[in-house]
Amino acid sequence: MVKKTVGKIIIIFLLSLIGITMVLPFYWMIITSLKTPLEAIQFPPTWFPNHLRFRNYIDAWKQVPFPRYFLNSVIITVATLVGVLITSSLAAYSFARMKYPGRNFIFLSFLAMMMIPIPVYIVPGYLILMKLHWVDTYLALTVPWLANVFSIFLLRQHFKTIPKDLFDAAVMDGCSRFGFLIRIVLPLSKAALVTVALFSIIGSWNAFIWPLVVTSKDALRPIQVGLAYFVQEQSTNYTLLTAATTFTIAPIVLLFFILEKRIIASFARSGLKG
Amino acid sequence: MKKIFRFLGPYFYLLPAFLIIFVFRFLPMIYAFRVSFYKWGMGGAEKFVALRNYSTILKDSSFWQAFGNTIYFSIGVVPTSLLISLFIAVLLHQKIKGVRFFRTIYFLPVITSVIAVSMVWKWIYHPQVGLANNILQLFGVKGFNWLSEWRGILQMFFAFLRVNFPIKGPSLALYSLIIVSVWKGLGYNIILFLAGLENIPGQYYEAAKVDGATRWQVFRHITWPLLSPTTFFVLIMTTIVSFQMFAYVWMMTGPPAGGPLGTTNVLVYYLFDHAFNFTRYGYGTAVAFILFIIILILTLIQRKAVERKVFYG
């Protein structure tokens, strides 16, 4: 019994040690963001600010157009989310429930497209945008991401588990194919839809390399690109930089704390990294 | 009329997704493949050069440096991340209180953007007033120039021991990025392992308990073999992701990024640099296809493994 308790204490000690390693950078970020510039570079460092200086947040917010960056990210995130939910539900429904010539071929081609990682895709994607004269537009930031194969695949797997009898019964009652999708399939697939939505939101908010490449105008920059350039320009002003970083991650961290169980379960089931 | 509509119906459902994926995934790749055989700049095609872009890349010493750095990065990240996350997952699986709390904390870096993470770690690595050197100083260790140290970590280690050793290893700057990457990705691997552990039937453990097996024996003969599909998945996934590393280099190194002395220049940064800083799209697409082949091979290995998991799992 004693041996067991000692074992548990050691385990909790180890887990806490790693927990501290995970949290410490966040803690350091937040306390730096509340210090005066002088205190931030003082040695030995203070583990809690002498005076809480909330002004850093206001200063950072005003230094570069952060409101604009936020707005851009919200626009991109919402547009992508709505687009992905609509296009993926429709396509997944056709793959899961309908029979038509070319279905399997198209599905396999889609899966092949999934193997193209974003870094490989940026130059080809950029060249197409140049052809369309879309570089430096909201279209470039949203349209290419309005559909993605991963979401289609995930929803298709889920739609396939809905029994065929249900469909036959609904048709007998005069339900159309589209009505069946709206009234029965989607309400039965809430968990899968939430997973798709969460990946879409986190992915859009955190996206960096694509918006970096396709925008050069300040007014079009989403939050990550805005923050990245802010860091380059203000390379020494760490109180403002940490303040900006804190409000940049706040929306996603908040979402994470509200839906923590759902988000972790979604990641555990998928093979995709956010 | 109704019959035609009935036949065409499915295609209407497919159309929106198909259009996007065809125009913005498939077409660009075909188009880019053509571009990779040209000298192609700001204004478009300049000259057909056949395979010369590819041969120039393969003769470019900085490409091979970037290739080597990417391999170093993978070797630095993958085994470390795998072992630590497996260890933590096994600890978390011991039915102790507060599992959910720990899991949440470990997962926090995963949902945080690479840009935010890079910013915070750049501050931690600050050579004069950064947290890393401050902590080292508490133990009487003189700090490091983390992100601007070009000397290899093995070189530094053996110089400290006053031993001659021929291999330099990744620069400390690259190793600093490895640490950040492991830190950020750990939570994701932990939950993948946890999911794997939950799939192992409890009766095996009960049987082992009856037989009086030690903790190590249980791990060695039950957990490890039954967890192998998950382990393999995590291994390949982490490798693929580590081959795509870019933002840390852009954010934390230099100026110029990729420094000091090109020791943090990785394949994706090399690609970005040529395509967008020098607007050499033909050359850039050729690099993209070489990177694509490397990642494709890794992906196919993973697919094969997943199939095996389905058949024998």
C-alpha cells in the first residue's frame, strides 16, 4: 500500500514537472506583457511584475493596425468555416449515399490531392492566383480553402454509418434526397460536423505560410502575418511584443478552454496536426 | 426530364467541392510541373530549360546543406518527442487523479499558433536577458547565444571535454528550434498514444498482474507490442511534419533567416527563399517537386502501415 502511494507521488511529481515546462513559456509571456520595459530586462528577473502595466496592451493594439488584422482573420475564419461545412457535407453525402459513374475515381483522386502538403502547394497555388489576378485579394485568402478533402473524408466515413433503411423509410414518407440530408443525416452527424468545424476554425486562425505568400498589403494581413511582421519591426520591444502575442492567441485559447474535451477528442481521432 | 435530373443530381452535390479542389489543387500542380521546366520569373516564362532547374538544385551546395539540416531537424525532433510523449502517456494512463488537468496543459502549445510560439521562445532565448540563460545562471552556467550560435552541438560538447571529434552535429541555433518543436508537438503525440493505450484490452494487464509481472515486463511484453501501430503512426506523422518546418526559421533566425551561416536553412525555407525572395518560380517549383517526392515516400510508408493495422490490428 505504501509502495503504491509512493509510486503515485512520483508519477504526479513527474507529470507536474513536465506541466511546468509546458506552462512556463506562457506564464513568462503574460508577466512580461505586464512589466515596464525596464523591468522586463532587469537581472535577476522578477517572477511577478512590481506594477501591473496594462497599458502595454493598448499601446501594442495601436502601434500597428491590429484591429484590422483581427477583422481580416475573423472574415477569413468565418468564410472558410461556412464554405467548408457546405461543400464538404454535400460532397460527402454524394460519396456516401449515391451511386453514379466516376464516383470512386473522383473519390480516389480527392484522396490523392490530400497528400500534397501546404509547403509544396504554395508556389503552384501562387502561380494560379497570378493567372487569375487574385494576388492581394480576399479571394486569394479564402476561396482556395472553401473545400478540403480531409473534411469530406471525415464526413463521408460518418455518413456511411447511417443505416440505409432510414433513407428508404424517409423516401416512403415523401422525403427528397436533399431533405434527407438536411433533416436526418446532418442532425445525426453533429459530432463529426463539430470536429470539421473546430479543425477549420483553428486552422484558419493559425494559418501563416499561405497568407504570408499571397498578401503584401498591410490592410489584407490576417492576425498571424500581422504579428509576424510586428515582431520583425519591433525586435527589441518585448513588453509590447508579448502583449500582442497574448491577445493574438486569446481567442483560440478561450475556445480551447470552453471545448477542451471536444477538441482533444477530435485531434485524437484524426491523423492531422493543427 | 425528371430522369435526366435524377442522373445528374449527384454531380450537383459534388460540384462545389469538385470545382475548388480541381481549380485550386489539381490544376496548380499540373501547371507548376510545366513551370518547373522553364526559367520562369516575375513576368512569366523566360526560357525552356528542360531539366536544368533540377540539375542546378542537385548541384547547389546550399540545397544539400538545407537537406542535411532538415534531416538533422527530424532526427532531433522525432525520437525525442516519441519517447517523451510515450513515457508521459503511460504515466497518464495509471488512473491517477487530475489526468484531465495535465492533458489540458500539455495540449495548450498544440493549439497555439507557431508564430506566437516562435515569438515567446525567441524572447526566452534572448542572449542577455532571456529566461533560458537566466535559469542557467542560477546554476552557475554561463549562458549561450542560442539562436545565433553556428557551432555544432557535438562540436561544442567535445570542445568542452577537450576531445577531438570529427562530427559537428546540428548547430546550437538549429537545436534551439528542435527544442521548441518538441515542446510544441508533445501534447498531440501524448493524446495519440493515450488513445492507443485505451484500445489495449484490460484483461491482458489483469492476466499479467496474476502472473506477478513487474511494471517493466508489462510494458515490454504487453504495452509496447500492442501499441506498435500507434507508435508507427506517430513516428511517420512527426517525421512528415518535421520535413515541413518553416515558420520557426522565418520567425526566430537571422537576419538573414536561415542563419547563422545557413545552419538553420531547411528545405521549405530554401524553397520559399528562391521562389519568393528571388522570384525564381521555375526553380522554386522544381524544389517543391523534389520536396513532394520525399514527403510522398513517407506518406506511402504510412498508408501501408495503416492498412496493416486494419488487417492485423
